[in-house]
Amino acid sequence: MAATVVGAVAADNNGAAGTNPTVTLPTTGATAIADGDVVVLLPTALPADAGTPTPTGGTGWRELVATQTQGTIKAAVHARTWRTGDPTTLSAPWSAGSRFQTIAAVWLRGTTLDALSAGVVTARASTTSRFSYGAPVEAAADELVLTLGWERTTATETALTSLTGADLVLFKPGNGDASNSVVVAQRTTTAAGATPQVEIQYPNGQNTNAAALQLRAPTAQATAPTTPPATPTASPWVSSTAPTALQCGWLTTNLTAGRASARLASAPDVEVAGADVVVAASGWATARLTGLQADTAYRVVLLPTGSATPLGAVTARTTAATLRRSVVVTSSCQRTGSDHVVFDRLRAEGADFFAHQGDIHYADTGVEATWRDAFARSLTAPRMAALLATTAMPFAWDNHDTGGNGSNGTDPWAGFAPAAVRELMGTADQRSSKGLERTWVHAGVRYVQPDRWAYRDDQDDASTATKTMFGAEQLAWFLDLLSNAPEPVIVWLSGFPLYDIASGRWGSYPVERNKIRDHIAALPAAQRAKIVAVGGDSHAVHADSGANALFGVPSLNASPLDQSGGLPSATWDIGNINVPDDRGYFSRLTFDPAARVNHLRMTWDAVQDDGAVVMTWSKDFPTGSSPWSRWDGTREVRLDLAGVWDGAAIRPLTFDSLAPVGAAAATTYPSETTFPSDSTYPEA
């Protein structure tokens, strides 16, 4: 059966500046809202004094259509899943001085929030004085399609003259000149690929101040019985790697105890390491396998206690302890339970690991059961699960997979999520019990992944000397790494780009932003030049060499994996692309020590889900490698030469720098045959 419209309500503010209309969802009667219904909210306002609407009345709102302007009015569309006990009064304020606001809500049954899709169409006045709205969404057979229309009405437009192509669900007339009317109409398609056309006519004929969108509401799929299977199942995830260890997690069903068994990928039947699995009451389980060899591929399986039948198999490589060529991928932002083809592309990269920088789901919730369900749905979606079965995934959360926009370290999610996620990720490589910050070295590159949410103060608090995003302890840890990491490259997995916007980004934390800026500026030039920030969050591809980005650090960003696209503000000298809503994007980092003598070449590619490279950038980093070492009383410490003094400055030590100061660089070097052979020296 197709999804259905249960009911609809609308209200306006009668043109009173600074007031926000509200609507109330009924909880009794034939149109009562019920647990699991999807609420669609349509606020409209005049553009001259309207900003961006912010829905109120529960959490988990998703922007289906960003603010649209048509003529002299604006509108936007948001949706959320309503649960028993959620607020029933809804609003969507635009700005303090907004006038002529209208809000409409319609609630649907038999579909899901994640399944909704929408497209915007503008009014096309015809010769018959009707507004014709084309269909930007292509529906399946027997599928619900809603047309949501809005218009700046006049005093005479108190009713519709006609409506064709759909059934009227709601008409909210405006209250006189310059007010806004709203139309909600529905149609159930009869054939796959149908693109419904809807025509709306008002009394005064043509009007360019009108627009609409069409919303596709696919039918929710039937769910299987909830009776646990007779045998356990497990979906694996390697959340971190070390030279001699792998941290493994499983989302399990009907498992009480088990053992993790590691085998060489080249000999998958011979166990080389094992560990007991810690199974939480939630069914999430974890184990740390140690005593492994560096830079080696292992197949890890979960063996239920009392069974020799492996399940939940995953293949991953331990960290490379020495400099070599490496490939790493990273991105963020995917719809809850996304099965986008971008995950097939990521798996095909064969990367050493995939650093996920957050928004692995969009539950926007402070309810633990909802949070866990969304996290599990994303990890077990078929294409995502196939990626995790072959590639390790270090993870740090963002705003939507914590508590939603504006969340902070004291909100409800922070009371359960840190402990919950460690049921899969373990605690061995976590700096604290609250955040997900960590650092590791792989193939000669230092990776630093701070936590931007677990310690933060409310983004809307006044800017004081103590207002923080990182927290004092994490900030000190982070700055120390930037100062002292000896590796030739420091990749800062920054989550959001290095730009100075507010909305919970660095513009909301100016004092801490300036501390980081001043610290990086005071670093020795050679240490400062090691730092590169790679992020996501912004739903776009944009990059800067450091000329315009915060802190003078290169900022390289490619996302989303599967979400709506956008075009970031600020200046980006490498490039700035407003990506399509239906494509997936990620960053590919390639490090090649063979590209240039005594250097490690980093190449950043922004990759589309079909493998196309849409933006690229590269830089050579001096390796400072040396065969010499000294004993510091405890251990061998590498002796690195900073360079040679040319009379004015220290120059990097290369073959060229060995030429006399002021002389041309050598172009030829003596061959080995010009030196005495070993036979000319007496044996000891």
C-alpha cells in the first residue's frame, strides 16, 4: 500500500512583524499523528526581512529543500520523524523582524524520513492564467507525490479558482495584500516513472511571485519478524590499527560470548593471534588483537563460544612503521543507512584505511535507542558493510551523529554515546573516556584526529577566555603534537574546513581559534610547513593552499558521501565546487617517497563516486631522513640534519646543497668505479 497523508494544518502571523506562527499537531481523532509518522514543515516569509528558518518542536529536523526565493517570497522545507512524547507544537522562525509569515505542516504514514526526496520547480504562467508546476521527481508505481506550493497573494485571493492533476489536502489563504498562501496537494502515481503535472489557478491570473516543490514519499518496506535468528550474526568493523595490533568491533545478534581469531590474509586457515570478545548487553562487541606484524594484511573472524564456524569476517592491514608509498581516503556526511555507490568506489580504491570524519548518520537525537539504531543502520547498509569488510575505518563524530545542530558536550547524547561507541571501538587508543580524539603514524605520516564535540561549550555562549570547542586538556595535547611531531607530514583530520564561519564552527569560538592561530604562527617554519588540514562537513569540494584558510594551513575538503550539496563561503585559491545533490565525494591522499629525492610527495585528489578527479593539489615535504642515530641514555634517537648553513640561512640537505656556496649545483657525480675497491684495504 502506498504512503498516505494523515492530516495537515497551517497558520500565519497576520502580518505582525516579529511574531512567529505556530501549528499544533492533533493527537486524537481521525487525523491524529502517531509514532513513526513523518512531519513535513513548509514555512514561508517575505525575503526582504527574512533570514533562514529554524524549525522548533523536537529534534532531528532534516532540511529537504534549502531556502528558495521566488519573486518576493521565500520558503523552505524540513521534515522529521515524530515519536510518542515529542512536542506537538511546531514553528520555524525566520528573523526577529519577519512579516507576512505562514507555516504549514503535513504528516505522512507508511514512509520514512530517509526515503523522502524533493525537487524545486518554479511557476510557469500559461496562456490560461494557470500556474503549471512540472514534476522534478520521478516516482515509482503507486507512490505518493506531494505538491507544496506557495504564493504572495493579494486581497482578492481568498480561494483557488481551480486545481488539476492532484487532490487538494490543504489551502491556507493569505490575509490580504502581501500575505502568503499555501497549497498542499497529493497524487498517487499509477505507473513507474510518472512525473505528475499540477496546475493551480488563483482569481487574479498570472503571478510571478509563486513557486512549488514536489515531494516523493516512497512506501516503507515491510520489516522481517523481530524473532532472533537461531544462530548468531555479526557485522564487523576495524576501528583502528597499530603496527602490532588491530581493534575490531562487531554488531552482533544472538551472541553471548566469542573469540576473535586473526589469520594472515595469505594463510586464512592458520590462527596467529586471538582474543576474547567483550559482548555488551546491546549486542555490540569488541576485541583487541595484539602481537601482530607491522604492515601486514590479516583476516579476522569472530568465533561464537562453542562453535568452529567463523562469522563476521574482516580483512585489514596493520599500520606501516616505516616510510613507504601509501594511499588513504577520507570524507564525511551520509544519510542514515545510506547505500550509495560512493562506498563501492571507496572500496575499489584499496586504501590503507578510510578516515570517517563524522555524520555517519543524521538522527540528530538525544535518545540512546534512536542513536544506536541509526549508527547500526549505517554500518550495516550493504555497500558500507562491504567497505568495512575490507578496509579499516578510524572514526570521529560530527554534529548530526552527536545531538544535532548546536549540540555540545553537556547535551543528552554526551551521557551515553561515548560509552556506547566504545562497545565497538574499545578504549586502548583513546586519550580519554569521553572524546574520540587520537593520533597515529602510518607509513611516515602523522595523523591527528581531534574531537570537536565531546568537550565543547554551547556555541551560542558569549565569547570568553574559557569558551572552548576542544577543551583545555585536548587543546594542550593537540598543540603539543603540532609542535613536536617529528614526521615529515602532519595530517590534521579537521572535520570541518578551516574557515571562519560561525554556526558552531571556528567563528563561534574566536578565543580558542586565536590560540591555535598564534601557536601555529610561532612554530619554526619547517615544523609549521608540515601541517595540512583535510576535512569534510561542508557538503562541497573546496580547497585552499593556506593563503586564505585559517592559521595559514592548507585546507583540503571533499564531501558529502551522500547528502545534499552546497557552495561554501570564503575564498579558496585551489578551487570551490557546488556539488550535485545526488553524487558522492571523498578525499584521496597519496604519499609517494619516490617522486623526489629526500622528500615525501603528498597528492590530494577530490574524487567523485564514479572515480573522476574533480580537484587536485600536491606538495613535496622534506623527509629529513638520516642513517645516523645516537643513544640518549634510554633508546636510539635518530640524528636528523636540519640542513647546511649557506652564510645566510639553513638550506635543506640535498645533493645540490653539498656544492660550494655560490657555486652551481652539481649535475654529474663520480661513479663507484672511481673509488678504490675493497680489495685495496687490508683485512682486519
